[in-house]
Amino acid sequence: MSTLLHIDSSPLGEGSISRRLTGEFVRNWKLANPDGEIITRDLTAGNLTSINTAWIVGAHTPKSSRTSIQNEVLALSDALIAELQSADEYVFGVPMHNFAAPSVFKLWIDQIVRAGETFSYGEGGPVGLLKNKKATFVIASGGVYEAETAMAAYNFVEPYLRTLFGFVGVTDTNFIAAGGAAAVSLGRVDSQVFLQPHIESIRTRFHAA
Ligand SMILES: Cc1cc2nc3c(=O)[nH]c(=O)nc-3n(C[C@H](O)[C@H](O)[C@H](O)COP(=O)(O)O)c2cc1C
């Protein structure tokens, strides 16, 4: 039985482009995996905290020697990492905020990148420990950041996610760029019209598989 981890990070609720597309992905995934399990994590729920001294010291202390306070501080990180380990596949909704992923997404990243858990220090350098995972990233942005254009240099979302997830071992990645969403927020294009080609492309991915 397959497990999908579905993570959203847009603060815009039902008006969010990335959420509507991850929702479409999840619906199609469920049709393709009727017995599959879906874990849902909303990064805007307000429970993500910045890592602090206790977190960093605790994470570098062997499990058996950790204090109860260190265990408590690491509990959220443990839970988020367990979700990544137990799922076979991930789908992330990521709105571009100021040319980067939103701050809640960075809070989540700081919680899940942990030596001995999601990467280790190998002889030849760091080794990612999340093996045989497949990740799809839906990135919604007001502007368009196509490769080979001048605007591509402003896109710190996709290159960062590619590097970061590669670092923890997730190299089978798929990026869906829903660029140009400013036309929707400015009222120039209907949201359903904007979403339709992306919805079609998500459906095609499942039908082609
Ligand atoms: C705080 C904030 C910052 C944004 N910064 C950018 C930006 O740097 N570049 C861009 O192209 N769009 C930017 N946008 C537009 C969003 O990327 C766009 O509205 C997108 O649809 C957001 O995804 P969502 O609808 O899933 O929330 C920003 C929007 C907000 C609310």
C-alpha cells in the first residue's frame, strides 16, 4: 500500500492557486491508489517553530543521552520526519513569496533537515537518507520565471527545493510551475481558466503513468 504526504504552505486558503492544484493532484492520486493512505500537513496551521539552541544541541546529542527538555523540543521535528519516512510519495504546494518559498516552508525545512535522520556525514560528503521517494512540487507565482529568460535568475524557489531535497536524498522530483497568477489576482483572468491547463497536465501525468 502506498502513502502520499500532502503538504500545503499557502496562507490563502481556498483562493490559493497552489492548494487547488495540490488538491487536484491528491484527487488523481487517490483514484490511482484507491487503497493508498494520505497524510496531510498544513504548514500554515501555526505550530511550526524556529529551531533554537536546545533544538540544535539536542539534535547533535545521541538519542540515549538527550534530556527530557531536548526530547520535547525535538518532538515536532521527529513527527515531521516520521511523515517523510513513512510516505512513498510527496506533493508540496509552494507559493512564491518574495522570490523564495514562504517562511513557513523554511521553518518546516529547518525542522526536517537533521543529521542522522534525513542525512548523514559519509566519507565522501553528506549522504541523503530519504531513499526511493518521489516528490512533486506545485509552485504558484505572480510572475513567470521560465528557464533561459532574464526572470529565471529571480526564481529562488525551484533551484533551492531541488538542492535541498537532493541533499536529503529525494532526487526523483517533478516541478509544476503555475506562473503568471498575477493575472488572476488582478482580475484579468478567471481563476478556473488559469488553472485549467495545469489541471489537465496533472490528469495527463496520472493517465500516462
Ligand atoms: C507576500 C507575497 C509575496 C509575493 N511575492 C511574489 C514574488 O516575489 N514573485 C512573484 O512572482 N509573485 C509573488 N507573489 C504572488 C504569488 O506568488 C501568487 O499570488 C501565487 O498565486 C501565490 O500562490 P497561492 O495562490 O498558492 O498562495 C507574492 C504574493 C504574496 C502574497
